[in-house]
Amino acid sequence: MKNIVKDSELENVTGGWQYANGTYVNYGSYIMYTVAAGDVLSGIALRFSVSVPEIQGWNNIKDPNVIRAGQVLEIHARVLR
């Protein structure tokens, strides 16, 4: 599954981009994702092809049902441009 990152989110992706198979790919880095109103961890996990427990671990979230708009999450995902 491709994880397409919006242009507005690119500035929040760490690391360098590598060109492979006609697209730019970011390996082993992470994106800082700002939770929007209505977001839930399962939806964020689906968007970035990661699991809810992974997001919880990366961000020390004890209860997956408790996140808030404006909270910044570290998501370790392979993202394509």
C-alpha cells in the first residue's frame, strides 16, 4: 500500500528522499503527524499502514481511545512522494 504524503506534510518528514521505481521514497524516518478533530488512532494507523500498538509505543500512549486534536504524533512509516 502506498502512503502518499500531502505536500503540506512533507516539511514534517525527517531524513532524505531516495528515488526508486519512479517515485521518491523515504525509508526509516518518521513523520510528525498533527491529530485533527475527529481523528482516531485506528484511522491514522490505516492511513500510514502501521498498527495502533506501534503508534502507542512510539508516542507512549497508554489508552488508544484518548488522543486530542492538536496532539503531535511520531509515525514511523515508509512514505512515498
